[in-house]
Amino acid sequence: MKKIIVLLLIASAFSCKTTQSVASKDNSDPTKYMNLITEKDLKTMLYVVASDEMEGRETGSKGQKKAGVYMIDQYKKNGVSFPKGASDYYQHIPAAFLNAKYNENLPDSENIWAYIEGSEKPNEVLVISAHYDHVGIKNGDVYNGADDDGSGTVAVMEIAKAFAKAKKDGHGPKRSILFLHVTGEEHGLHGSRYYSENPLFPIGNTISDINIDMIGRRDVEHAKTNNYVYVIGADRLSTDLHNAVVAQNDKYTKLDLDFKFNDPKDPNHFYERSDHYNFAKFGIPAVFLFNGVHEDYHGKGDEPQKIEYDALAKRAQLAFVIAWDLANRENRPVVDKK
């Protein structure tokens, strides 16, 4: 009788341990980690990234490299390492590559990458991208590019922080995530083109790209509210990706999703004008989150004090919950369109 009781106690303990183990991997609700993305932290980082000290972050410039060092320091602080298979946080891009297409005079530059390895499907990689370059100094004025694309740059860093905390708590993503800050966007999407042609991980293993470029302001079309975001490209290659964006927003962030610029006939051609496009060209489903242009676009007035940090936080949270879904769902988004 005693032997039976002992066996039952052992079985019960094993069952409880198994249940706890399963529960620790339940990644169904990202709310706790979404809320780690805050206006305060975004503002603190953006006032550094878009400061005069960074000299407008022109591709390959001393100021851009200084911004890169600050970004890497933030990743180290939050316990997010450089990718498996890389020797550091840099993907170096030769000057010859940067200048080949447009015959410019850019020095060499670097993409910056950080990485969280997946727990169940580590070979499948989700990319979250933003460009960290801007247009530098013109006629003695520093063009700080707070919205373009300082806003996306700090958003990616905050998203990485949230995923790192989730992993520390036992809720790490099932797929790997590459946080990719690309250079040379303002000169022709050079950094993302270099990565897509020289990927650290096989491009076929990349399940999707979430690209964040300008999410801190509002445009004239939305003068009365900043509770919106333009969604571009999600349905161009994958119905699954489009549905994920809509579902995660409906459930968690409740922004007004504006698909105006997603129209293939849109004369602005924003779909072809940011870094997600270099993934889409290889058949990788991609979504571009964007606040639209404003009076300070590519102007010296694009300063951090003009950023609407509540909107920036909410749009970054949307990118996070989309990423959470893609990183943890059973199957990668199906490419069902040409």
C-alpha cells in the first residue's frame, strides 16, 4: 500500500512539473511584454539617436558610426547578443558596393544586427528592420531625422528589449528573430539590398520582414488623430501576413489601419521605397509600417521634440505583437501570391 502511495505521489509531482513546463512555454498572450514598450524609453533613446552629436547620421559618417555604438550599447544593456554565426554586431558593407549602383562617394558603412534565438524552430528567422542612416549636414544645418528613421530605429531596440525580457521569463520566441538596422537607405536601400544578397541566414529561412520607417508623427490626412498607421505590402505576397497584422491589431492595439498606400496604383510607390522591398524581391512576405510624410520630411525640422511619443509607442507595440504572432505560430506565413 505504501509503495502504491509513493508511486502516486511521484506521478503527481511529475504531472505538476510537466504542467508547469508547458505553461512556461505558453506564448499566447503578449500583453505583459507589449507594455514594456514605453513612451519614456523611446523618448530617451530618440533624443540620443537624433541629437546634433550624431551629425545627421549620413551613411558611413563619423556621426552614423557613433549612433551605431550607442545602439549596440543598448542591446548589450538589455542582454541581446549579436547573431549566431557573426563575430560582432556589425555587417560591414564595402564602399564599392555602396557606390556601385549610383556612382556616389560614400565611405564604407555597416548594418547593425542583434539576435534572439528561437526555442523550437531556431533555423526559421523573422527579420524586424529599420534604417538608421539619415541625410547628414547641409549648409551647416544638422538634419537629425528624428522621425526618418530615428523613430523606427528606437522602436526596433524597444521591441528587442521586450522579447529579451520574455525569453528571460521563459517565454522566448519559438522562431529566431533578427533585429536589423540597415544603412544607406537614403541613398537607394543599399543596406537592405546588401543583406538580402549576402544574408547571414539562408534567405529561404527568413519567414517575413516587419519594416518600420517613420512611425512618430502624423500626416495631413490624419490631422485630427494620431491613432492610425499606414500598412503597406502585407498582402502583396501572403494573405497569412495580412491577416496576422489585422488580427493582432484588432486584439491588442486597436489602431486605425490605413491601406491607402498599399494600392499598387498609388503614385507614391511607397511599397518600393523602403527596406522591406529588398526582402519582397526574394519572395519574402513583408509589411511596412509608416506614418506618412509631413512638412519636416527630409527637412531640418525633423527633430525629436516634434515626435508624438504616444503614437510612436503604440505603433511600436503593434509591430511587436505582429512579431510575437509570427515568431510563435505553428506555421510560417504562406506565400500564396506572385
